[in-house]
Amino acid sequence: MFLLMAGTGCKKTFDINHDPNNPSLEVGSPKLVFPVSVMAVAGVEGGQLGILGGILGEYLTQAALAVQYQSFDRYDIKSTDGIGDFSYRTLYTYGLKNQQYVIDKSKESQDWNFYLMGTVMKAYTASLLVDLYDQIPYSEALQGPADLTPKFDDGYSIYKSLISELDTALNQNFNPNNSVGNVDLVFNGDIKKWQEFANTLELKLYLRMTNAKPEEAKAGIQALYARNAKFLGEDAQVSGFIDAASQSNPMYEQNIRQLNTASNLVASTTYASFLKSNNDPRLITFFGSASAGSLDQGDFLNPSTTAHSAAVFKESPKDPVVFISEAESYFLQAEARERYFEGLGAKELYNQGVLAAFASVGQDGSSFIAAGGNYEYPSGTMEQNIKAIIMQKWASFPYGVHFIEGWFEKNRTGYPKTSPVYSTDPSYVPGEFVVSKNSILPPGELPKRLVFPDVERSTNPNTPTEVPITTPVWWGK
């Protein structure tokens, strides 16, 4: 039910008994529709995509002899899966369409605060869909009921449009005293933070382009810095979830409360070995013990006692859903500094990112970035430094159910590297990706996109011909 997804959490948000999930646009307003759009995105990214990203990002794997997520762990992702149909429909119907409504109405009334907020969430949602599917209906998809079979736009064109829309929204005159109250579930109406969110999202979009459009990425990022753009110094997130049905963190709600079990998802050796080899206390945070056992990725048919002792991922109904974390913001800036500013300030931003990532889960990372520490900045070649940045970014994503971003970054940068051997091999390097033990893909292949869901293919004749999930999206490496 969508009510569960979009209505999760935050009694301060709205009363779900009033059904704000499908308000009549004739009587709607940005104040009514905007929080619905935010919760739709949080519900999908922090729910189904959280589970999928946890597995594809090799943080988690299906518990031994459990069956709930075997298809994800085998890379058997079909067009009929709920991960496609439900998430796709939700992101369009309750995400993008509501965000476009907020943009249109606030433009009419010249309420530029809501205009920026709607534009940022629209850009975030659309880029999430592009990163999953490569091509999506965009330019003709948000024009109301006039066009029921919109064309698919290529990802690069959509990215350019999103960046242009963000720039337009940022150039408006904002009213710092125009409080939107608690309908802003992210920053409680602080428009300066929305400006920082917009800038940080734009930086992220440009960095996505570094493989396919390197010169455009460079020019765009240098322009951001030339205009003295301010970036996030705190999490852009939805919080306030409580331990009650339909008001919990979406992944907790779906994976634990609805299934009435907490043992489906356990530590993947890929992630756990990285933390363990570095004596990283986040192993305790996420899996309960510094000696937590793990299961090799996709080895869910293993009947051994060791396999059954793999540590379960620790979830709380009160966990936030993060769109961009403080740590991610610093890592994005550090990468930009490495690539386009000869590394000036990159080490300091990297250190801030590591410290923020540890602090987000109540840990102290200062010893790790000190001289001789396990996460000391390498100050080597640009590629060595970028590898360190991305590895720490990947390590940070379990906080805020932001797993899907770890999978995206692997596909963009190649980090963590893919191991030539399975994780049971003595030569395995901790933290390197492995191909699932029970993969249905050709040998050595990993998934890099999703297939279009049946809900789109059955109703829109413009849906592109299906390509293998091993084909990178437009920005992929």
C-alpha cells in the first residue's frame, strides 16, 4: 500500500486518515502536496530501494536458507517485481507529479521558497530514476493527463534539464521570513539549507558526468565554485519516525514489521570484512559486535552453522531516511577538489567527511584520519586519493538507509574494485565486490541498472527495447 510508504513517520507531518496521499489538485496547495511528495521519495528510497541497494551495494546479503530477497541476491530482477512496478509508480505519481504541481503553483503565486523546494525534490527524484533506469519519460511526462504515452528522454538530456532548473530556482528572490512550518520535513522551512541542498545536488549531478562528459562536468563544477556556492553542512533527511505501524522508518516497516522477522538481512562479507580489517567500530553499530560473523555475498543456500551465525543488520524504527548526508557532501566536495582544483582542500574535506560519517552513528573517527590511521588521506596520485574518498563514501551509506547510493557510486567510479576471486579465497582483498554465489548472470558480470517495469511497458508503447541489466547507464564506467 502506498499509504504505508508515503504515510510513514512524523505525526507532525499530516494525519494519514485525511488521505493526503492523493489530494485533489483542484483544491490542493503546495503546503498540502509538498510533504506528500517528500514522503513518497523517502518511502521508496528508504524502503524497497534500501533493501535492493543494501544487497547490490554488498553491505547486506540474504540470510542463509531464507527466501525473501533471494531474487535480488541472484540478480534475478524482473519487470514484474514490485521493486519496479510499485517504486516506479510511486516515484512518478506521488513524487514527480506532485513536485511539478508544487513548482507550477508556487511560480503562479511567486512563492519562491516553495518553488526552490519543489525543484530540488523534483531534481532529486528524477535523477534517482535516471540512475536506476537510464532513460525515463520526462519532458512529456509531467504535463497532466494530456499525454498518457510520453516519450522517453535520454539520461544526459534529463540531467542537463535538471541542472538548468536548479539554476533557475536558485536565482529567485527568497523570503527568509516566509515560514512554511512543519510541512517542510527536511529543513523545517530553512531556505538557506534548501539552497545548500540545491548546490550540493548540482555538484553530485556534475560528478556523475565525469566519465561520459568530462569537460562539461569540469566546467559546471568550476562555475559552481566561481559563484561561491555553499554546500550542505548537515544531513538532508526525513526523520521523526516512531515505533508504530505505518509510522516507522520505511525499511524497518517493510523488512521487519510487515514480515514479522528481523533476520532476513545479514552482514555481507564484502562490507563486514572491510570494517573488520580496519578495526572500524561501525561494525558494532551496524552488526552488533566487533567480531560479527558475515555471509559471503549470495551464499544463501549454505546450510552450515557458520552461515547461520552471520550477524543480522541492526535496524531501528526511528532511523532517518537520508537524501544527502553531511558526510556525503564533504566527500563530493573532496572529489571535486581533487579532480578540478589540483587537490586544494581535498584532504581537509575528506577528513571532515570521515568524521561526519563516524559521528552520524555515534562514533569517533579522529584516530582513523590521524597520521598512521587506517583512513589517513593517502595524498598520492589523484586516482589514489579519489579511491580513498569513494571507499569512505561507500562505507558511510548504511546510515540513513542510503544503500542505493553505494551501488550507484560503484557503477560510476569502479570503487570498491571487483575482486577476481570469491570472498572465501585466501587472496581475497577485504572490501572488494564479488559476484553473488548464486548469480544468474554471465560469469563475472554485476548488475548496473534496472529493467523497465511492466506498468510502463504495458501502457506506454514508447518504452525502449529492454537491454541487459549488465549494461551501464549513460554515466556508468
